[in-house]
Amino acid sequence: MNRPIATASLDDPLYYLKNFETVVRWVREHHGDLLTSDERALIDRLLDLPQPARALLVRLVMRSGERFRQSKLNYPELGAPVDEALDVLAAAGWVEDDPELDIEALFDALTVAECRNALGTWLAESPLPRSASKKAMLAHCRELTPEPRRFSHWWPQTDDRLVALHHMALFDRIRLMFFGNLRQSWPDFVLVELGHHRYETVPFTPDSRAFQSRDDVDRYLAMQACRDRLEAGEPPAAIWPDIPPRNANPWLESRRGRLLMELGRQADRSGEVELALRAWGESGHREARLRQLRLLERLKRPEDAWAVARDAVDDPRGDGEARGLERLLKRLARKLDQTPPLAPRRPPIPEQTLVLPKPEAMSVEWAALEHLSQERAPVCYVENTLINGLFGLLCWPALFAPLPGAFFHPFHLAPADLHREDFVQRRQALFDDCLAALDGGNYKDRIRDNWRAKQGLSSAFVHWPVLTEPVLEMALACIPAAHLKLLFQRLLRDLREHRSGLPDLIRFVPYDATYEMIEVKGPGDRLQDHQIRWLEFCLEHGLPVSVCYVRWSEADECR
């Protein structure tokens, strides 16, 4: 069942509560079978709370930490005093009143002045000066090894109240099942007005879920815990045994590959080179194998590196690895007296130089555009937007297909697995059908139909303000279908890398049904690797491209 999902206007003082409850209800409806009976009961109890208590609970969940002082909570929109809302939450078990704190937690809850006030007896006999820092006071108190005690016992003079939030594990689980990651926080959703954007409607069925079992969710949370430990500085060797083993879920395996990539990086930095080699060897991340090879080379193990690289060169993980392997194999071949693979011949890139007056408030691309554009051969500044946009319109059905792990909620610009290594493979038949239209001649109608039908819908590929109807029609008239197919096929080889690096300008010649893509480089600028790869690809396949180098006239240079 796919009911319309409601979002709140920012004009509503409790918009954050309504958006939060939208998330909770969505997860309750679509992932209820992955929750325990106790978790489902907690959600039901949450939704039954009085509105002020629900709103305050959401405010606490969105804040950092899990302990809060009443004096720091100021939310006039609740509709009831904060202390009354806290009473309700405490009675229902959502917060604990006056929790026990160890000395570190107490210092986290207090300011410097409050620490001196609350711990005056502890500090009176210390050698610390009155102006001692909070860090110094904590170090002194920690040496006294005090037992944990309730906040009111630590500081009996205060009339403030401290509470500890319960059930954050459930809120993290809900957040994960809604977003598909723990990188996005609650404010990413509940504090925005989603009504400003329109999204493609994608059917959401049990079969299309990334999480098919509770074990899938637990596995993700375990990997996130390992990543958190890495970021906290824990030694990689201590974390390695806790990384979950390989799994049949390809989406989770991709996450595992990224975790292993990061663990290998940290292990390398800390000198645990064998662990780094093992982690990168197990990771399917696009950069892991090249890092493994470079480390083997650094360790003076050229034979091992040669064996891995020779296997890798037949199936590179994208253009970046292919170029890296090419350079690495040349170095290894010299050391091992081997014959390196033949490097592909690369065509020279056509170029021209323009000397222009330096504009006051215009980019170098626009200056070149104004100079090159003619009435019968207009030039448009499109950069990556035109080819990506045409691709996005033609391949809309494939991009928004409801495959498992592609969409977690109704507010996606693009599939969540867009940059995963198997993104195209999982949709190969769908992309083949879309690109087949370029052979049959009806591709223009497909693109025009989607341009009209999807107008204004959020998309990671279609930038509507640039892809206007005149630009669309000139592109369809001037760029041959065979050229579009080549460009789209290269996009599909590596959507993460190839969506950028396309030339800045395109010159349309409608009377001749031709075009030229032009990369513009200003004074001191140079071509980047991913731009060079696009230019060389186009030239190898007969697509018209060039580089325009712009220099400012001498008078402007001297200003």
C-alpha cells in the first residue's frame, strides 16, 4: 500500500513534530515486520502521548546528547510548560528524572562556574587556583575516583532539573530504516519544508525494501558501530574482528566494502600494513585495490603487486583505476624486467586560444561564450547539465525503477544505490531498453514526453532551469542519436565519476544539424584528469570537442 505521505508547512509552529511523526508512521507501516513487538508497542505509546509531550520528545531526540537540563529547554510552541511535558515523559518512561552521573557526565552537564559551585567542597582542598580550567578541575576530581550519583546529589543547591533520554536505539533504528543511512540526522528531514520540492512517485513494496530482515538492520548498525569506533580513534586491529562477514545482500555488502576501505586507510596510517592489505583485499570499493597495490609497491613486494595488477587490468573498477593500473604496471615492469601492457593511443586534443578583454563581473566561460556565439550558431553554457539531463530524461524509467535498496522513502532525488558498483548491472535490461530507442528513432519523442510529464520533479540528472525547451530542441536537432548513445554508454560505465568533467560550452549549428562541445580554461587553469578522459573519449569516437584557452589582453593584465 502506498498512501500519500503528508508533510508540514513551516508556518505551523509544530511542523517538526508532524514531519517526525510522518517518519515514524512510514516506518511503522512499511517496516513493522522488522521491529520487535516491544518496539512496535513503544511507537504506539509514543503516538498516544499528549501533543506537548510528543513535541518536547522530538525536540530532545533532535538535539545532540542524551542528557538535558530543564533550564536549557525553551520551547514556547509546545502548548504547555516544559516541566509539565517532562513530567508526562518521565511517567511514560521516555526520560529518566535525576539520573545517575559519573564525574565526566557531570562536567559535561555543567559550566565552569557551576562546577566550582557544585563541587566547592571537592575543590577547596585542592592546589588548583580559583581560575583553574574545567579540564584541570575534572582531572583533579577524577583522581578522587568518586562513585556515580544522581544529579541532585552532586549539586543539592540547584533548583534545576536534569533528565536522560531513553530509547535512542529505537530512534536510530527508525532513522536508519527511513533514510537508508545514519549519516542523515533528524533535522535533515523534520526541519525542512518538503513541500517546496516535488518528487517522483515510486511504488514501495515489501520486495523493494533494502532491509529484508531484522538481521539486515542489525548488520548495518554493527557496521556503523565499527565506523564510529574508527572515527573515535580506536585501533583498527581491535575493530577488525567485529566487522560482520560477507553477506548476500548486495546493498549491505557495498556498505561493508566502504567500511573495509576506511579501516584499511587507518591501519596503513598507523603502520598496521598487513591488516591494511587484508582489508583492502576484501573490499570491493573502487579505490581499495589500487591502494592495496600501491602499498605492496611501497613495501617492496613487486611480485605480489604484479600478480594482483595483472588480474585487475582485465576488469578495472572505473577509469580512475584503469589509469592508475597503467602507470603502476609500467613501474613494476621496469623493476621485474617484464613487458608492460601496451598503453592505448590517445588522440591529440584540438585547442584554440582567445585573447579577450577581461570582463568586470563575468566568468571566463561566459566571456568565451559571448565571443564565440553567433546568431546562426548559438553557444550555450551547459557544462555537465545538458548530457546528464538528456540521459536522465531518456532513462527516467530505469533510474526510478523500484529495485531493492533504491528508494527508502518518497523524497529521493535519485536512487540511493546510484553510486554503487552494481547500479547499472541491476538495471541492465531497463537501460538497454532506454538506449535501444536511440537506434529506433523514437528517442526524441521519449525525451520530449518525459520533459513535459516530469517537468519540475526533483532529479539528480535533470537541472530544469538549464534544460529549457529551446536548448532541448536544439540538442535533439543537432546531436546525432549515435553520439548520444556513446555519451550515455560512457556515463553508465561509472555514474559517480562520469557525471562531471563534460565540456563547459556547446555550440549548436541548426542549419547544418551539427554541434561542438568546448571546454574553456582561463589564465592559469589546466585540464583535470576527468576532463581529459572525457575529451579523449569523444575524440576517439569522432565526437566534436575542443579546448578554448582564454588569455586577457595585455591592458587588462596590467590593471
